[in-house]
Amino acid sequence: MIRQFCRLWTLALVAALLVTITGCPSKKSVPEASAPAVPAVPLRVAYVGSDEESRAIERAWAAISDQSLEITSLPTGAGPAQVAAVSPQNDVLIFPAQQTGTLQQREALRRLRQGLFQPDDPSEAAGLQGRLLPALERGVMRYGEETVGVPVGSVQPVLIHQSTSSVSSDLATWEAYSQQIAELPPGRSAEPLADGWAALALLNRANSYCDAMWLFSGEELRPVLATAPYLRALRELQRDAKHYPSDRMTPGQVWLAACRGELDLAISWPATVEGLSTDADVTLAPLPTSREVFATNSQVWETPSAEERGEWVFLMGQEPLASLSAGCRQSSASEVFLKWLTTGEGTASMRQSVPLFTATREGTAVGDASRVSAAYADLLHAQLASNYVRPMLRIPAADQYLQALDQAVVAVLTGAKEPETALIEASEAWEEITIANDRVLQSMHWRKAQGLSR
């Protein structure tokens, strides 16, 4: 009996000691409130652009999100092979839209889910301003029937002239533009014609003269460069270039020269951060167009009425596109980042530091932009609101096609070749590129570039 009592007393003593050490087992401790979990793995982004621009993106994102961001900068001239090579190590790729076809072919991209831009909650809807600008939605965001990325911006060339100069304000046509620069002192007008930009200058003019036929003809993907609209545009460019400075200039050089008063009339866009921040006394206007259009079917020049004519938007291929990489490990976090890039909260400061990152939605404010930048943004919105969009040259080997055309245009500008010869040789070079990359596959990609199914 005594032994049993001692055993019970000992057990009771042990239980009491355990309660003293660990606390009463009948009462559960209440954990302290914790902040929402933030992914420990950073969101990894590969960006074709400068380190300074990457840091601007990181700063803007850090101001609105606790998700850490690691951006790897690729050189501005990085080709699609370099972008595809880093796809497995990143969640998001930001690259020139011109590379879409090659990256699709290399399986470096993951298509976006349907309904990505349908807000998950009301607060998210309030953060995104307006719908995507139609030209970007049609010409950049989709490839075939797939949504392959989010357009982050675009640039469009505009006319720039000194507000105090005697330059006419009525330069609606290329003919009027040519007459005006011929009346100016030599070297007081310019447009981007440096190597790598001359082909785009030609296509910006040809855009005014072409009907629905653009760059290629038919299922066989035959180039139409050596035809009337392109020949007319190249002859005009050759004539006008004789009034420009002897050193061919880049877009940034032309823009800054115009803003510094060194040019009375110019064609360009704010391609540098300095270009974004300038408050020069200049006036901006839309690029000239033409009253005549070459009708492919009848092979004659026609003058359509204002009601019949629709101005086409020519997207140059530099438009930055943000896509999920094939190696994306954080789909949900990456989608949040993609939606934010399209003019979400806090992106105004980023757009003032990255020239190619323009507003992509209707009704977007430009923040604390300079007067010139605000005027440019208004023109950009008006142009990108169009539903008429030229199919962008973004099929595989797009850079090779453009380089061949650029070399042909430069040869004309330097007097090495006549326009007819240069365009015929450029067409032959395009044929060789098409054959080398498989005509059937290239034709399929060209249909996708036009938004058509395979």
C-alpha cells in the first residue's frame, strides 16, 4: 500500500514538473500574426538593354512589391540566339519583338494563358489604366493564335521642327516634306540613316505607298521589294538625303541635334534618356504620308478618298516584348510582373528612364514628363490607337532580312548602286535567306506574324 502511494505521488510530482516546464497542456499558445509569405526565390528576368535600364526596372518594381527581382542585362544588340540561351535560367524574357519568330522556333517562350488581363480582384483592375492600345495588341502581343507576350512599349518616328523657324506646319505628304528640306540650308534637316537604320527609314516611307500587300507575296513568300512603292520611297530617300549632313546619323543623334537647334526639320524619336528629358522649343507632328497608293492588283497608282483610306501603323520591330520563358519556375509571380509592366502602378518613373518603355494602354498619364515628351506621348497614343497594323518582320532570320535591305539602301545613299539595282539585289538576298531557313516554315511563320493560324 505504501509502495503504491509512493508510486502515485512520484508520478504526480513528475507531471507537475512537466507542467511547470512546458506550460499547461490544455491551453494552446496563439502564434503571433505574420506578414504574408514572400517567395524566397527571386524572380529572374533576362532583359535586352543596358544595366542602367535594368536598375530602373528593379527600382520601380521594388517600390510596389516585396518580391525580389534579379535582372540579367544582355547587350542592346543581342540576337535571338543569345536570348534563347538564357531562357532556361530565367522566368521572364524582355526582348525586341522582331525576335519572336526565332524564339518561338527555338522553343524559348511559353505562351500566356487566356484571360491574363482579366483582373483577379478589383484593386488590380484599378492599377491598370485603360485597355491595351490596339496596334500593340494586334501587332506585338499575338503570334498566330497564341498570346506570346506582353507589349511594354513602342516608338514611332515623328516630324520635329523648331517652333521659331520658318518651316511650314503643313507637311502632310512626302512631297511637301521634300520641297521644304530643299529650301533649307544644306545640313539643316536629317533622319536616321546610319547603318542599321536606313532600311527602317525606307520602310517608313514605303508604308505610305503600299496597299495591303507588304514585303512578301503569296504562299511562296516571294519578296515584293523591287516594286513601285518601294522604288518610289527609295528614290525619294536618295534625293532627300542629299540635303542632310554628310555623316549619316542614328535616331538619338538626330533627336538631340533637333532639340539643340542644330536642325530646322528632322524625323526621329526620343531614343535616349536625354531625349526623354529635353524641354526644347520644338514642335512635333505626325510623319508625312501620301495621297496616292499603289494598287497591287491593277498595278496602277490610285488616290483613294479619305473615307476609303486607312493609315497603316508600321511597327519597326524594336518594340520590347515581355514573355514567360520556357524555363519559368514561378508562373504566378511572373504573370503579376508582366501585368505590372503594361502601365501598372509606379511604372511612370521607369518609362522616363527606359526610352523604349512607353505607355501601352489608352488614357495613360505620362507622369512628370517634359513638355516635349508629353507631346510625343500624345502623338504615340494617337498612332497606336489604329487597328490597321503592318505585319512586323519577326519571322526567323528577321535580322538577316533587315540587314540585307539595310545594305541595299546604304549602297544607294553612298552612290554605289542605283535604286532599281539595289532593290533587285535585296530581293535576291531575301530569297536566299528564305531558302536557307526552309520556305515552307518561313511562310508559316509569316502567316503567324499576320495573326493568322498556321
